[in-house]
Amino acid sequence: MIGQTLGGRYELLARIGGGGMALVYKAKDLVLGRFVAVKVLRQQFMHDEDFVRRFRREAQAAASLSHPNIVSIYDVGQDEDTHFIVMEYVDGNNLNEIIRERAPLQAEEAVRIASQICDALDHAHHNQIIHRDIKPHNILIGKNGRVKVTDFGIARAVTSSTITQTGSVVGSVHYFSPEHAKGVATGEKSDIYSLGIVLYQMLTGRLPFLGESPISVALKHLQEPFEEPRLVNPHIPQSVENVILKAMRKNPQERYASAKQMLDDLETSLQPQRLNEPRLHFPGDDDEEEERTLVIPALKPDMRMSGEETVARGEDGKRDAGFEEPKRRWVMPTVLSAVALVLVGILIWAVLALKGQLSPKDVQVPTVVGTKYEDAKAQLEQLGLNVVDPPPQKASDQYDVGVVMEQDKQDMSVKEGATITLTVSSGKELTPMPALTGSSYDDAVDQLKSLGMTEDRIVKKEEYSDSEEGTVLSQDPPANQGFDPEEATVTLTVSKGPETVKMPNLIGMTLEEAKAELLKNNLRLDEQKISYEPSYVTKGTIFKQFPAEQNETVQVGTAVQVWISNGYPAEAKEKTYNVTVSPAVEGTASTIRIVYSDARGQNIEYKTKKIQSTTTFPVTLVLAPDTEGEIKVYRDNQLVDTFPVPYEDVPAATEPDVPASTDPYADPGFGQDNPNGYPDGGQDNNQDNGR
């Protein structure tokens, strides 16, 4: 879109940023003559009416904010299908670039930046506008040190259909408040939490919560404590750490009540009496859940007896006085029972003995965890055991691919022929590759780094394309394929923009010569726009070209328009002058050089020739109205004569007063000393070799 003018007013000069939803360009306001920043909605959202409506409404709401630390909104408009917002242009860098280059920042600088952001938030909150996307990317630092907060309210325009498409909201998950991560309504204290994270990042050079996926990061905001800033950077004053601790409380009620309250705390945090103040303590910091032990009550002594014994004995454990011993009627039944038990025992022994001969033998199952599956399978089968094949697989950070990580039976005896299930490692748990095609290269790198990749494993391949410069054209691995962010190499093919060449100079060429020259430079002649017009150049040669002059940069394949001379204009006057020149010394050779200027050009070389006697040279001039021709004569590199020829002095129709015998081609030796000489005016080489 560079070079395009939006709304007939804003000329886009260069791309200076962009995200998942929009691209930002530096532009020139042609009406007011000033530089502005123009945010242009990406094409995939241009026909989402709900999104566009919210986008415009929120931009108009942000335009109501007027504060020295908030980027001003100048205009909201639409040019055909293109929706755009015109904003104040800030000449500087965003805070994310500063953190990347210089973090950790000095406490004084970090507090100064955070204070200005607080002041901006306080103004916005008083106007019932919540930012919802405070992060370093949305904080601009001008070259004068002024902090400007941008994108007020734009995050609210994101619909459910765009959250997973663009990655712009997910990409901000590192700055989400816990209530934002829950998906509940967010308010002023959500912005305060995000600002606490920005201050943490400025002072430590790192984010408080990192994870393998946006979901894991969001869960950490909800559940896990962060490493305290002074443990990362001991040079942070305790008073400044206290500001971060309070701003980043998971319970919104424990945070600052307003941005103004946080601003007041920041402004006094570097006072000498506060630098070593006690660490801020919150009531719930030391609470731990009490472990409860389930106590099983002991049995009472009389409950340990059988039911019959409890009835038969009194409380003192003695028999009751009225108890009678039974008569001895038990002898015969006892004998018969003993015989039966012996017979049953013999029968059981016989069965067990027979079963021992017929049943499989016992096998001790060895532990094969940590062994390659093929080797483990062979070892178990050699012992007469069966192995489930193919084996179940499971991701593991501990075991390599193809290695047994679990077995359902180990270090125990089983019957020969038993089946053993071995679970095999499929390698590390892979992260789905995000969709990066169509995003800017910088945004793609930020997404990959947020997943744990290092920039040295991101390979950038550039190629020419019709897509905007810096746009990701393709990716490897492809989107949604699993990859290991800690080890994988990702290749991004990035657009270099359209291929360009330098425009050749076609002036003075014939049509066929121009076609050949354009073809050699991967350009083409616009056959529909070849114009023939009068001109003061040789008939049949090109005297004008478009769209660019010599050496200007144009895209490969550009169609070039040319203008070809069909002869001199009707008002042109042509006259031949006989110029007589003598050598410096008669009979001694002198080098004579004649140069002329007329409507065809300045200082055109006519002839250079050695003479020993007085010689006459016919010089033909072509003059245009309101111009003056001129003939200069040099002898031995010294200017000896100048003949001015005004247009008015030349009759409209004049026959040359030169005899036919003065035809230069009839002069013996003509062209031998000066093979490039042209008695009829020659070609305009725009040189004056004698001066």
C-alpha cells in the first residue's frame, strides 16, 4: 500500500509496525503538511461488519481522550474497502524494542516510564475507557523521552471469531490479569495488573510467567506465584518492588484502588527514606492449609470378644453361676470329621500334583524400562511371554523415541505365555505450530519466542513477491504440526516485496533498440502508448519516457511508455553556416574543433580536424522560438571564436549559401580524423571535450 493515498489526503510513505489486526504506516497529511501514523485494518476483517463497527466506535471513543501521554486520534475513515484510523506520529521506539535492547533498565528510568503510563491510565479511567491490552508493544517512547500510550480501546473490538485467527489477543496473554484470563469482565484494576507486569519486565528483563502454550501461561496467572523481582535483580529498591507486588496481586481487591494511587506510590518510591522500607506483606501470604489426620478410635476391651462370649461372661469376665457344661456327645462326630478331612486332603494333593504337571511354569518378568522396544520385545519373547504389538505410545521428556517407558508387569512371577504391555516413548510432547503465514516477520518471531524458541533457530529466507515487504509467505514446519520449541528449527520464507530494477535511459534510441533494452532489464514496452510527436531530436528516435527517468527504481515487469520524434516542429528554423577557420601558422598543422548549441542540445560536437591552410566548414543549426544558437571554434584547444545565432535572425525559409562542393563527405579525409563527426548537427552527446 506504500504510495497509496487514503481519503484523498493521507499519503502512505513507509510501514512502521503492525499486528494481527492492522498494519501501521507513516504517512503525510497532504492537507496540513504534517506526518501522521495511519493504522489500516487488515483485509481479512474488512467485511466483518460487527468488527468494523466496533473498531470504529472504539477508535472514536479513544479520540475523546486528550492527554500528553496518550497518542492522539486525528481521524477515522474509509477508502473503498479500506478502514483506517489516523493518529499522532511518534518519532521513536516502542518499549518492547527498548526492553529487548537494554533491559534490565535502571530503576529511575523504569519508574519514570511507569509513572507516565499511570498518568495516561488515570485520565482514560476517568473517561470510562479501559485499555485492556497494556503491554510494551503499545507503549511508544519519543526521542524527547515522552511516553505515549497507544491502541486505547482497540482490544475491545476483538470478536470471538478473531481471537484464534490473528493471535493478537493470545499474544498478549503474558500481560493478562487473572480476571482477564478467566474470561470475566475486566476493569481499571486489570490495567493496573498489566502495568505491574510491564514494570516487572523493565526491571528484570524477563516476564513473570512463561509456559509452553498460552493456556499454561493463563493458568499461571490464576494459580502460581511469580519469582519476586529482587530475586532476579538485587539492585531493585525494596520500595519499587513493593509497587510491583501490590499491582500484581491476584485478588483485585488487594491491588491499588486506582491508577492515581499507583502513580502517587511511584512518585515517592525513589525517595531516600523509602528505598529500604520493609517488604510489603499481605494477610494471605503465610496461610497454609492445615493437614487433617483421620483418627480411628480404639476398640473397647469387651468389644474384642465374640458375641457368644459376651453373653456367656459377666462384666468381670467370669462365667455366670448358672452355666452348665454340655454332655459328651461330640466324640463320634469328631472322629468322622477327622477321617473326612484326611480323605479331602489326599484328594486335594492329588489334584494339585496333576495340575502342576499340566499347567505352564512360572516366569519371572524382568524390568525392561529404558530399553529399546525391539530389544525388550525380543528379551520377553525369549522367556516365553507375549508382547502387545504395536505398543501404545506416550509423550515423554525423559525417554527417547522408541524406548520403553512403562510396562504393566515387572519384577513379578507370571505364567509362561502371559501377555505384557510395554508403553513406548513417542518423544517429547510437541507443541502445535502456530499459523504464521500472512503475519509480519517480527510478529512471527515474537510468537515463536513466546513458545520458548530462541532466535538463532529461526531461519529467515527472503524472496521477491507481490506481498508487502516483511510478510511471511510460508513456514516450515506447517501450521498445526507438532514441533519441539526447545530443539526444532523453524524456517520462515519472507517477502522482500516486488522485485525492482533501475530504469534504463531510452532517450535517443530507436523503437527496436528500446524494446531490446527493456527486455534485457525485465521490463516491457507499453505498445498501446507509443506516441509520435514533433521534437528537436533525430526523427525516429525516443525523446521522452515514462514512468521513470534513468536509474529510478521500478518493479520488474513495469510497462514503459515512450514518445518518438516524427520530425522537427513546424516553428523550427534550420540554417547552415559556413565557418571559415585558418591554422595558427599557414602551412603548419593546427587542430580545429567546432562545437555548436541549438534546439537539439548544448555543446554538440560537430567536427575535430587538423588543417594546414584556411578551411571552410558548413555547420547546420536548428533553432526553436525564443532560443539562441551558438557556434564555438577551438584551435589547438584554445577558444578562438564564438558565433551567436538568434532565432529571430534566421529567415523562415532560407536556402543554404554553401556550394555543393562543400559537402563534408566530399572533403578528402573527412571523418578519418573525426569518425564521429556529423556535419548536419550530429548526435547530442552533451559533452564539451575541449573545455
